[in-house]
Amino acid sequence: MSTINRVPVYVHWNVLLVPTALIVAMAVTALPASAPGHPTSVYWAAAMLVGVLFVVSLVAHELAHAVAARRQHIQAKDVTLSCFGGTIRFATDTRTPRAEFVISVAGPAANVALGLLSAVVAVVVDMVGAPNIEAVAFAWLAIVNVLLAVLNLLPGAEMDGGQMLMALLWRVTGDRRRAAAAAVRVGRVSGAVLVLASLTMFVATGSYTGLWLLLSGLLIISQSHDRHRASAGK
Ligand SMILES: [Zn+2]
């Protein structure tokens, strides 16, 4: 275990699964396809750079939550990095819907900012005439960060999107418990809709493009289920 800014950071063994898959996919197919003509070692070096910066992006996402929370006078208890990204726990609950929304939106906002920064780096690298592969690597980092933001904005109850939805419902109803319960229901229904849509797409077209929808739907449902169990256990 290590600490960042006095917040303990735990790392699950499976944290390397996604970066490793990303590095192999980039080195073997994505980079050679979009920037042909380089030695294999160059592809692996560029893919490793993207893999390392991907992990940095995951940490930046959780740090953004922690910094936003501290501004709302809420201390982060710990951060766990795993294959789904990260989870941050806080010492106390938020007291206002606004604080809840600001803390939840900070993580995806960090990924959008890093995505934009990576896109700018890709364009500048391309303009100064550096090897094409470096521009392509940063373009992929931009895409990966935008995907991270989108994935975290899905409305699963334990996900940032679900917490933002809960904050909005809390603001409207003035009742935190009811808002949390409603956010869980929305998470389950939207997860089920995504699963049905992806299965329909697979049956109708026979293509696997709906696989991401299926995985996203299952992720939302599992996250919503966890929150329900946690609140039912109290
Ligand atoms: Zn987050």
C-alpha cells in the first residue's frame, strides 16, 4: 500500500488486466495498422507509454474526486485501484446535493480534460513532424480517456453517473434516501435496457458490435445491485 497526499491507495492484483490488454492490442494491431512501417520494438515502446499513461489517467480520476471532496470539507478514506478503474471511499457522507454532484462529476471531468490534452499533444506532435506513431499513440490515449469518462458516467448506482443522478433527484425531492433508492431503480432499468438492446442487435445483425453495450449493461446492473445490498444491510 502507498499513499498519495496522505490518502492510502490499495492496488488490486487485477489492476494490470486492462492496461496489459490495451498494450498488447495496441502493439499488435492498432499501432501497426494506423502507423505502418516501424520496427516491432517501436510499436511495443509506444504501446507501453500509452499503457502507463492509462494507469496515470485512472489515478488522476480518483485524485480529482479526492480534491473536489476536500474542497467540500470531506476527507477521502482510501482509494482502491482495480481492473474496473478505481473506487474511492470517504470518511463522511456529503451534506448537500451540490457537494455530491461536484465530487461525483470531478472524476469524469478529469478524464475529459486529459482526453483533450492528449488530443492537443497528438495534433502538436503531428504538426512538428515527429514520427507519426507518437501522434497516433496520443490520439489513442485521448480516445481511451473519453471512453473512461463515458463508462463512469453510466447510471449504475455506485458509478459517478449514478451518484450524479442521485444528487439531482436529492435536490428535486429534498430526500436523500428516496433519491438513492430511485437512482438504484434507474440504474437497474437502464442496465436491463442496454442488455436487451445488445442482445437484440446480436440476434438481428449477428455482429458483435453490441458486446460493449452488453458489458456496460451488466456493469450497471451489478453496481446497482451492490448499492441495494449495502443499503438493505444497514
Ligand atoms: Zn469516479
